[in-house]
Amino acid sequence: MKSILMTLAPIVTLACGTPDRVGKSIVSQEQNSAEEQAPEVGGNTEVAATVTEPEVQLTEKTVPKIIPTQVAPEKFGDFNSDQLIDDADFMLFKAAYGSQTGEANYHIKFDADKDGIVGLSDFNQFRKVYSSQRRFGDFNDDGLINKMDYDLFGAAYGSQSGDANYHVKFDADKDGIVGLSDLIEFRKVYPPQASFGDFNHDGSIDQQDLTLFRGAYGSKSGDSNYDIIFDADKDGIVGLSDLNEFRKLYGKKSSS
């Protein structure tokens, strides 16, 4: 038996090599196999995974609609956010009064009860918070009602909302026009010492004064358009005798 093994040993060694060589051969074969399976990585070569993303088509259903909202002011009544609730806010409210949701002049800031209509209940709420910051007649806010205020009023007389010389502070009845009713109201807070004919106290008796006189002509004491400033003879009627007196002064400078 021993002789048989010794006889086969050279054959095994020849075929497979020595045990050490056999082990190295097996390891070498495993490494070669691994190298064949592994990707080559070297230089600037990058291995990137390709991810296929599903296509998303945007439609009206997938895109949310952004609806602008109107935010009411913190303090109802201060519509222009100047920290005051005054004549300017009154004019803004007046322009929105009667409007409802969807109309161009509607805004939620005027709608105190949020019922979608700027109506009487909102007006009553506004009246509670409204307070004029200016005494009518003191147009330059100096605490006095004097000739300087007359000059300012005269420059605004006859103007209406939208005109360059119009301002709500001259418009006592807030009708959008600085007219006779406003002049009468002004006369109540400061009876002027101007001469007859210079009704707007601008130092001249001119077309503007004629317009004022025409507005009062034919009126008598107690009528809404009567004022004693147009009644030269103080008989309670703005009539022909007053017109004749005015005609004498027309075109001249006031004596005041």
C-alpha cells in the first residue's frame, strides 16, 4: 500500500501541484473570479444610479387656487390707517356706503357686522367711533378762526371732490362741494367784518362773489339759502335793492 501511494504521489503532484501551490491556485482563481464580477472603478469614472421619476402633469385640479383675502383694520373706523378717525375716514365710508360683496366699492373694512353689506348698522357703528379732529373753520389748525382761515376757504370755494383745491375740511355738509351751505356754516363760527360784496373774503368783488350772490338772490329770512351777508339793506330779503348795491361794487377791491 505504501508503495502504491509513493507511486501515485508524483502523478498527483504533477496534476495538482504541491499543497501550498494548490492553495494559492484556489485563492488566485477566486480573486480572478471576483475581479471579473466587480465593475472597474478608476480615474474619473463614476458609477451613477439611474432613477426614473414618474411624469406629473399639472391641471386645474392639481394646482391649488390662491384666493386673495381682504383683511379688516385692527380699529374699525380708521380706514386710512393714520391713527385718526376723522373726516377723511368719513369720506371713504361714504363712498362705500350701500355696497355689497362683489361690487367694486365694497371692502370688508367698512362692513362692521360682516354681513356682506355696508349698510345702516355699519353706519351706526361708525358714528359711535367717529370724532372730528378739527373744529370747522380752523382750517390751518392754529387754534384760531381768523382772516387766514377766510383766505383758505375763499381759495377752496366752488371746488368739488376731485378738484385740486378741494378738501373735505372746507366741506361742512360733506356733499362733495364747497358751496353756499358751507359758507353759511363758516359764517356761524366766524362773522367776518368784510365789506358788502366781498362774500368770499378774498379782497376782491368779482365773479366768485357774483356766483355766491346769485345763489342767494330772491331768498328771504328763514330760507335755507338766505344769509344776511347778501342782504345789504337788512330788510330780510335778498332782492333788487341788494343787487343794485352789489352792482356798484362789482369789480372793485374790498375795503376790509
